Amino acid sequence: MVNSLSINVLYIEDSSIQSRSGARAVRHIGGEYLLVTTGAAALEAANTRTFNLILCDLVLPDMDGIDLIQQLRYKFPTIPIIVITAFNLPGQRETCLQAGATDFVMKPVDTSELEELLRKYLSAS
């Protein structure tokens, strides 16, 4: 069982429309999230606050998502990172996992599927 008092998610997504389903999933399991829209803001937040899970879009206005995942993974080797993307290019999932992502979800996000992933990785951490 996930302790809702300890759920703090860093949510990196530059589209306010796309962020709704992820935010809904986090709230539905009793968690809180910080939504940031750039890679630079994500790195700053990750260095100044404590999170126990990261949701990360791949296409950001200032940074490649793969580079961001690598930087986050280097600094935070145990925090689960779930990639959420609309681009399912051949080999994209494998590239993300090799960069340090824990899992990979396609947009549009199925809220119940994302809730299951959140519970899975938060209960393991």
C-alpha cells in the first residue's frame, strides 16, 4: 500500500492539456505533484526538493528528454522515472530505458494505467 503522505511527484510536461491526465492520476492516489515545463526547471526543482517519483515528457522546449533523463538518473539513481510521450518512434522505449527511465507510457495517457504504474513504483521505493 502506498502511503499518500509521502507521495511527491516531479511532473515535467510543457503542455497544460497533456498534463491533466497525469495530474489526475497523482491526485487520485493521494499524492502531490510539482508541474514544471522545462528541463532547466526540472533540474532546479530536483536539486532543491525531495521527490519519490518523476513523470517526464520527452519533448521539452529547452532540452532533449533523453538528456534530461540521463542527468536525473545520474543525480538520483533510485527515483523511478516514468516517461510519458506522444512519439513512439522505433526503438524509442528502449532508448528511454537505456537512458535511465524506469518505464514508458504513450499519450494519450490512460489514467487508470498510470495510477497502476504510480502505485507499483511508489510501493517499491
